[in-house]
Amino acid sequence: MQPQFVDFNADGHADIVTATFDGSPWVSFGSEKGFQAPKTILDKDGKRMWLSQYYDWDKKQWTKSDRTGGKAPDAHCISAVAFDWDADGDFDLILGDYGKGLFLVRNEGSNAEPKFTGKPESVMVGDKPLDAGDKITAPRFVDWDGDGLADIVLGTFGDAWGAGKGGSVLLFRNTGKKGEPRFEPAKVLIEASPKTASSATRPDAGLYLDVADLDGDGRLDLVVGGYSLWKDEVKPGDRPSREATASRKPYVWAWRQKSEKAAPAKGAEN
């Protein structure tokens, strides 16, 4: 769902790559006249891409058809990132699941003439599929630690309405090499929210993120949007009938790294 601005078809114009709750990746191509109408990104056989389920717009119904080889029979794509996984000069696709994982769809063609396999492969952490522990909203591939390799920074959804825990932001460090990523277990950059605040203090659910050096200090910071959830505090002296009012509003917050060793969630300004 979170858009990525990238020259997806190598024509010199920025395009918008994203995915939606319908279960497939989409692209809106840029041009001199602006962005064109969104199109579903197709595989090399001209077919729509999905993980294990998608919404059929023609039949107006959900369709289950597992493309993960039994690895994730209920996987449902809600996010997409263009990233050159194998360092061969073209964009592959990384699809985020409404479950807990990430999936790689390789491009066997070029950016100008892509040939996506349509066969999702689990992104691994060690010898196990990556498990974010929650619905993945916004994966980003960025060199977080400055070692020349793209790490994974991702946001999760959390319980967007109820009393369950909120979303978090996780870092999976890449310890492999160019064209052969290998990822370490997750490091928590922003803890899941307990939702106990009495005012808007942070994004609690549906954490969408981007990464940038906001203050020019050479360290990457986080920009995180999401819903803040809280109940107004009932103070002594309030009338007996006064009850805490639940509030839910979207905000965007910034976490700045204060030192190279400090995780943004612990050494942050917001």
C-alpha cells in the first residue's frame, strides 16, 4: 500500500509502485504529462501476480490460488517494493504479506522489458522464512548500517481497532554480499505500542515508514505514519458521568538517531 517512487521501466520518468488490499502489485507510469492510470504488474506470461489469494475484479469475489508452493497458502500481498535482489541490473519485486512474511518475485528480463516469473519465493532469515510477527505494511531496502549492503526496514500493522498490541518497526541486517542477500534476525527499532496513552503520543497501528537523513548528520532517521489511538484521561473532579473518550487519528512522526549505536526507538526525538 505504501507507494515507492522509482523509474520502474527505465524511461527516465519516476513511476509509482505499490500494492493494495486486492492482493496484487500495481504501477502508475510517469510521463511528461504526469502519472498515468494505475496498471496491474503482469508476469512474463501476461498474467496478474499474487501470492495465494486476490480479489477478482471481474467476478467481484475473492479467489484462492496458492502460488507459494504450499509455503504460505493464505498469503495475501498488500505491499510491493522494486529492488534489484540479485544485482543483475533490473528490478525484482518484493511482496509483503498481510500475514508475516516477504516474498521475492524475480525478473528474468530487463527494466524496459520485464519478465517476472510469477513464482514467489520466501525471503529467508537464516534457514527460515522471514517472520515479522505481524501484518507487513511497508518494507524498505536501505543500507541502514553503512556497510554497502541493503538491509530490510519494515513496518507492521498491529491491531488497528481493538485493544491488541500496536504496530512496530523492525530491522533485518543484511550480512550477505551483493546479489546474495542474507538477513539476520530482527532488531526492534520501534516497539509495538501497548496503547495505554491518554493523548496522541505516537503511531500505534498501521505503521507506514520511510527512511531518510532528516537532519544531515549522516545517520538515517525514520519517518513513520499511522493511527494514534488513545483514551482521554478522566481527571479527579470530573462529573461522575464523565467517561474516557476513545480517539483514533492518523499522524506522521519522526524518529532521529542520536548516535550510531542507539536504536531510533530508544534514542529518538518525535
